[in-house]
Amino acid sequence: MSDTPSPDLDALIAVRLSRRGLIRGAGAAALAAGLGPMPALAAEPSAFDFPELAASVDPHLHVAEGYEAQVLLRWGDPLFPGVPAFDPTVQTPAAQEKRFGYNNDFVGFIPLDGEPDRGLLVVNHEYTNAELMFPGLGVSDRKGVIAALSEEQVAVEMAAHGGSVVEILQENGRWAPVIGSKYTRRITTHTPMTLTGPAAGHPRMATNADPEGRRVEGMINNCSGGVTPWGTWLSGEENIHYYFQGKLPEGHAEAVNAKGMGMGTPQYGWGRFHERFDLSKTPNEPNRFGWVVEIDPFDPGSVPKKRTALGRFKHEGAAGVTAGDGRYVVYLGDDERFQHVYRFVSAGRVGATRTDNANLLDSGTLSVARFEADGTGRWLPLTHGQSGLDAANGFASQADVLIETRRAAKLLGGTPMDRPEDIEANPKTGRVYVMLTNNTKRTAEQVDAANPRAANAFGHVIEIAPDGADHTAETFRWEVLVRCGDPSRPEVKATFSPLTSSDGWFGMPDNCAFDSSGRLWIATDGNNRRATGRADGIWAVETEGPRRGTSRHFLQVPVGAEMCGPCFTPDDRTFFVAVQHPGEPDEEGGLGSYEKPSTRWPDFSPDMPPRPSVVAVTRKGGGRIG
């Protein structure tokens, strides 16, 4: 797709807002003129009945009146019997491997025995903030952190990455981990894993430590993910470039690939002690990361599998849905500016048992989305030998296509998007929602219908309707559900419903979840005092009827934190959320510190640093969330 819009692009974008969008715009104009909301819209009852939370920024976590937020698991909490209470001044890698990890992003709940009050919580530990973890570093920038950490502290960081499987149980309205459960597991950067699918065993996956290119040590920067119908956990590796230092020799065969994944800007000093994270020594090692990892949470001894058929890029999530014909469909976002939206459709069909589905994700078709200005779209298959994905363009096999998914997607003409993050299908309507966080680097010349704002600071949400309500269909229709930001500022061009209050709008949509009624809940990443005058949190967004595009504020994280991982129990009586990196400064740039964080949530003790946590939200007195 050309970066240059056609002369009538503005008119086409206006058409894409649809009649309902024009009504919203008229309502916003009425509000700006002091005329109040349009009566016809106000008559429709809301799908949500919770009292709206006021938007603010402070050191605490807040939830709507009538609800309770319980800290369930914190970084450092013991997960195994006999592990002592957490002491942040005495950290070892061996101890961290038996404790809940750092920065939790994706949260999934898998019921045990079909019961909504007992199940397995599966959690990604995306990355670490060493400056908030370790006392006495005395650093002011990321290079200082890299240089300051000892080999022992790096080993603690590596043990705090990965994921956790924790059995949890609700009794008398309170959730608690089951210490001593047979299911408990920590996954780290050292956990043995297997590469499967078309790229497994390819020479570009081979290293001196693994000449066959089929075994990998650990997973890194696991962001969002998904839970499959057969009870496995899909965990997406995202910003893998943070971990690799060094440079490739000039003209090296992997140079273009490394540049395409952002190598050369390390945020961690692991390569100082582990040569596999030094490009100059192990140039193929990055090819072994950036995949979707499938994990069996019911078997702590099982080997996680990196499913290469789902492509290699900066995976935000891996939420799936079973299509009408039984094939499994996974929607995928590549979380970087001007990257793409993807869909994987399995070749086989979902079977009745776990064994039937053991290798379902090893074969199928990965496609990239192309959004047209007229509101139609098409999935373009990333299949070797088709549409220029051949040796003439540097793709000698399907393995090459998958290892360099980004380059293949650009060659096919996929639409470059404004940071596509979580993508999930509504279980009731079948429509698919794409969270686009922001893209301040998009110029006016690069604006298109699916990314309608230059210097897009606040992001937007796109709704996709598969043609024929078939998730395997080649084509779809789409429209922008909301353009985010403050509707009271005309220059922002936000399009929330005029029924949205001054507390109800948000910026920077990131993760999302649907409850069993198909109601949309959105988590954000990037709101702060300066950017939006509010902290990150959870907003409930109406997708149906005259109130479509109305948003309501439900939960707010502490200052400096990011909201992640929304997930419901099957009965909608508990809502799990993840609070990442509390204690960071209240705006981008600079570092917090162990000694002077912006908050000490959740312990608020001078002896404790801020601790990323998973929180369980319930309704006081019981009942359904929302």
C-alpha cells in the first residue's frame, strides 16, 4: 500500500465513520456548544451498571464504588513450600525461580474441574525494571543500568522473566494461591523449549549450542497471549531486540533481518555474561526468539513449544477463536509503529481431546491484513512461492518467510498500522477488535483510512467483521470504533460517543477482554498526568446500539504503572488484571529508583519497593462484574 493518500482520502475516511459515527460527531459538537447530549442517544440504557470511577493520578489503585480489588500475587511472593518471605535486599536467582516473577502482562484463567472458583492462573512476566528491583544502583539512564548490574543481578533478572502457572482458589470471597499445588511452575529464560513447525531445524535456527536448530533455552519479553479451547497457554514474545548487544559483521547474511527486528539498541546487559545474547558471537540466536510459545499448564514437566507457523515478529498477543468449520484461528498484532495485523488459520480442525490438538498449531496459513479505504479488507497469505515470496526476493523456503515475517508482510502490501497490540474476537457477535496504541511518527502524507490521524498520540480501536461471519474468510469489512483521546479538544479529533463523560475517555488502548455477554473491556498503556491527566486503567466500551462508542471508567492503576492482562472467570464474578511497573516516573523519559519510586504500591512500606502484581476484582456482596 502506498504511503501517499489519494486526493479524496479525507472524504473516504469520513464515509468510514459511518452514519453512527456522524451522529457521534454531531453529539460532540453539541456538547462543545454547551447544548448537552442528544436526547435520542440518552434514552438507550447502558450495558454497564457500575458507578463510574473519577479519573486521576495518585499512588493508589482504585476501582469503581461497590467493587473490591484484592492483590492476589506480587513479584517475589513464594510459590513453593518452604520458600521464605520475600526480602528485596537478599535476592538470588535460585530463590527467584521459586517466586512470582516481575512485570506481569498477560493473565489467563483456566478452570479446574469446570469450577469458576478454582483454576490455574497463567501469567507472562514480560521484562524487569532493575532500577526498581535492586537497591543502591544509583543510575540515571538505561546505559547506566546495563553497566551497573552484576552477574548475579543479571541472573536474578533472567529468573524473573518468563511466566508462572499458579493454582488459585476462592473461599469466602477471597482468592489465594495454593502453595504446594502439583501444577505450580515457573518458566524462565533457562527453561528448555522446542522449536516446531516450518522453521524448526532450518540452518538459520542453528547455533553452536544447538546445531540442529530445534532446541531453545527459555523465552523472553513475553507480552500478551491467549488460552486455547484445549487448555494450553499461548505466550507471545515481543521486544526481543532489547536483549541482544553487539553488531554483525558488514554484509552478514542476517544483517537485514536483524535491522528489521530493531537489533542494535540493547536495554539489558545480559550479553556481558552470556554470549548467546551477543550478536557478534551468536548471529542466529535472535531467530530463535520472537515466536508464540505454547505451554501445557497441566503438566509442569512438559516442554514448551515455540510454534513457528504463527510467524516471527514482536507479538503482543495470540487470542484465538474456533471457526465454524472447526479450524482454529489466531489473531496477532506486531506491536511497533508501522507494523501489521496478522491472522493464522490452522490446517487441521480442533479435536475432542488434548492429544488431538497437540500439533494443531504447527501447520496452517499465516496472513497479513490489508485495509482498504472503502471499508473492505483482505487477508494476504504469507505462503512461500506466492506473490513474490520466492528466492528472487530472498525467501528460499517457508522457513525464510516465517523468520522474516515483517519483510514478507511489507512485500505483499500489508497495511502499516499504528502499533497493533491485542486483537480479540467478541464471543457473541464474532466481530474482531484491534487495539492500536499510538504512532506519533506517522506524518500527514502517511495517513490512510485505517490510520486516520497524523502524529497519532492517543491511538484508536478498529472493528473487523469477517465476511459471512466466517473467521477463515479471505475478506472482511472494517470501521473505526473509536478514535481515542480527549473529545473536548477539537484538534485531537476523538470520536467517543457524546454520552462519554470527562472521566470516561481514554488514550493508548493496549489489551482487551470480553466477558461472557460480549461486553468489551479495554486496558491502557501510556496515560499519565502530562499526556491525558489520568493514570492507566480499565474502561468498559459499548459496541452495540445507539450507545456504541460510549466508554466508562472502571479501574485505575497507581502512578507510573501500566494496566495489563484483563481476564474474567467463566461466571463473570471475578476480573483479573495485571499491574506492571508501578513506581516508574509519571511521564516518559528518565528512570525511577528503588530508593525513590513514584509509589510503593502495594505494600506502602519503606522496606519494600513497588511490586508488579496481579489483582482480583470482585463485586462487594457477590454478583457479576459490570
